[in-house]
Amino acid sequence: MSPQLLRSLREALWDYLADEDAQGITEYGAILSFVAILVALAFGFYNGSLSQAVSKAFSSVVSQLENMSAAAANSS
């Protein structure tokens, strides 16, 4: 190989390794993984009481949405 070709390949490799475009995505992935682990640990430590609280909150939201839907259907 010619020295010029080797220099071009070395520069291309260096540019590729120095590129930081994917660094943000990697950091967000690491943060998301950390949060997922914390949530899993929280559910494990509270022995279902947290699960019941979340279930109650979602049931309340579903109930409110059903009431709003029924009210909208009756008003038309």
C-alpha cells in the first residue's frame, strides 16, 4: 500500500473514533437502564405495596376517563 493510502486510512479511522455523535444516545441508554434497575429494586423492596399503589392510581385514572367519556356521550 502506498503511504498516502495508509495516511488516508489512518485519518479516516481517527475521525471515526473521535466522532461523538452517538455519545448522547449511549448516555441516555445508560440513564434509562439505571432508572429501570431502580424501579425494579423499588418493586422488590416494597413487597407488593408499591404495586398496589400504582394499580390504584391507574384504576383511578381509568375510572376518571370512563366518566369523562360517558359524560361526553350523554351531552351530544
